Amino acid sequence: MNVTGATTEHQRVVSGMRPTGPLHLGHLHGVIKNWIKLQFEYECFFFVADWHALTTHYEEPHVIAENIWDTFIDWLACGINPGSCKLFIQSRVPEHAELHLLLSMFTPLGWLERVPTYKDQQEKLREKDLATYGFLGYPLLQSADVLIYKGGFVPVGEDQISHLELAREVARRFNHLYGKEPGFEEKAHAAATKMGKKNAKIYFECLKQYQENGLVEALERGQAVVSSQGNLSLGDRERLYGYLEGSGKIILPEPHALVTQYSKLTGLDGQKMSKSYGNTIAIRENPEVIEKKIRVMPTDPARVRRMDPGDPEKCPVWYLHKVYSTPEVKDWVVQGCTTAGIGCLDCKKALSDAIIAELKPIQERALEYTNNIRLVKEIVREGCEAARDVAEETLEEVREAMGLATS
Ligand code: TRP
Ligand code: SF4
């Protein structure tokens, strides 16, 4: 993929999760499996968003304290590999907060008021007073979370797309306001010569074609020339990208949402699996409890008696079979359900067996991590340090661009 402002060295993946309760199968299939895949393809930054949790749970901080370490244990047990990604706690990287503050200086209030989740969540969580400064700033803090790492891709559920859009607008505004360093053009030309005569020539040709004729292929070709240069400093690269596009220096590249495919696993009642609906199976749920929860699930209402045929499409049990079962088992369900050849209890047993089997090794690993919490804390301590190093670099550039004293 080659997208404006998100060229190869910016292909970092950033994502966070709020520690507001135990992780469940919706997280496993909707988020974590995707992270596990991404961790081998990109430089990944995954964090527990404890400040974001406080925006809605400021009256119940114990909820956050109780869930932070369990969240990491669940991630690790599911297969997130600390060797391939940085795992950390948002509040332990205070650079996120400084960037949030700086972004707040030029973010119009209307942009935040118009983010749909602002009003939606206030309506949905009526029992909480969310007419707070912190809650209004939620998506701006999220923007800072991503921009501080110059994240290129952000795996999120559909409900978060508007937050990513805000992050993009904020980045654009930032670059527009602060990307025009003195002597930008001269510096860009000097940077181009560092690529060697031949490449500089291609670069300027592409620039001309893109800016005069709007040829996107020329833009992409020019970006490719820049990104293939191993010897350029980050600053020079950003100048060259910015100059190519006709803007100033791109200090904060625009991130892109990666919307997860299974962002809506069905819960026990047929609605989306979510803690707020009380229809979840936790990753660390006891197998007996899983069996029982599935046994009492509603089914196609037409199957009143054992000999009544049913329609799987009207049954939440079937929606979970679709995710959990092999093609053979799925055929067995469809065939057996529509002809009344199997009973719902048989059908449910096959499902709970599959879920329990998937969770068994995860639960075993979770137990090991629980018994070795010092190891978990060490992993996170290292992740926080590594994240801070990257965050501090961005912040230095941001401070300088905004006229603040740098070290
Ligand atoms: N708002 C996200 C959620 O509720 C969590 C989050 C916080 C996040 N900061 C982030 C996700 C940065 C992606 C990137 O799921
Ligand atoms: Fe649902 Fe299975 Fe019963 Fe059919 S047989 S109604 S799919 S539980």
C-alpha cells in the first residue's frame, strides 16, 4: 500500500484497549487475532488505554486498577508476542498527554462536538455524567496516542472510524500550521541532492508531473524513490515527502484505519457480544460455566419441540458455529436443524466443546502468567521504555515546530 503521508517507514501499527473488564470472545476474534497477524508484518505498539478508561470510569477507578494486568495477561496468553511488539500502559508514557495538550491548542471545539460517539455515548451511558472536558477530548487523546508514534495503521472496530478521521484532520492541520519551517524549499532541495543525481532527477520529474498534472502514479513513484533511500535522515525524508505533495514538511503523517473483519461477534443473545449487554463468554471463563451459558442460549423460536424443524439463520447458536466449527460440523448443523434430525442440545454441545477446546491452551498460558506476574510487569516495563523513546523523538520535533524550547 502506498498512501500519501504513510510511506514505508511510517508503517507502524498502533492500537489500544480500555481496561474496563475481562476480555471475552468478542475481543479475541474481533481484535486480538488481528493484532497477532499484524505483529509479524509491522512494528506494533499495543497499549492499555487507562486514561481513556478514566474518561468514563472516573468514579470507579478500582475497575481500571483491577483490569490492567489481567488485560496484559489475556493478550500474552492469546499469543501477542512481546518480542515483536511493544506492550505498554498509556499513562506510563506521559508524552501522550503532552501531545494531547499541544494538539488541543489548535483543534476547533466544533470538530470534537461533531464526533458522533460524543453524543451517542452520553445517551447510552445515561447513568454517568459525561459532560466533562475529558470526555469531549476523548478522540483527541486517541489522536495523540496514534500521532505520537507516527502510526500508519490503526486496527479498530467500526465504531472508532470517526475517531481516526479526527486524527487525520488534526494531523493535516498540524502540518499545515507548523510544517513550514524557514528555508523549507532550500532544505528540500539540499535533501534531494543527497539521494544522488539520478534519483534526484527522477524525484523532480515526479514532482513536476504530480503537481502540474495531478498524476497519482507520479506521486507514488516519487515516494518510492524517497523511501528506498537508506541514508536519509527522518527530517529530510519528511521534507521530501512534503515537498513532493506541495505542502510543507509532513511532521505528523495521517494514519489509516484498519477496520477489523469480525468486529461484531454474536453474543449469547444474538446481539453483538459486548460487556454492556451481559452476553459474553470471557476468555478465562470456567469450562463448566461456558457449557451452561451455551446450554441456556435462545434458539430458533420455531423449534418448540424436538421434532419441530428449525432455521439456523434464526438462531444465535448457529452464528457462533459459523465462527467456531469446521465445514463438516456446519453441514451437520444445517442438515440436522432443518430436518429435526438433531436436538438443540446436541447442537449446543458441539459448540461449547469447540469453544472450550480453543480456550484450553489460552487458559493454561494465562495461569502461567498469573503465577508469574513479575514477568508480565517486566515485559510491560520494557515496552513502556521502548515506547517512550519513540514518543520522545516525535515530541521533540513537535515542540520545535510549535516554537517551544527544546533540549
Ligand atoms: N477508543 C478505543 C476503544 O474504545 C481505545 C483506544 C484508545 C485506541 N486509544 C487508541 C484505539 C488509539 C486505537 C488507537 O476501543
Ligand atoms: Fe439453533 Fe442448532 Fe437448535 Fe438449529 S439445532 S435451532 S441451529 S441450536
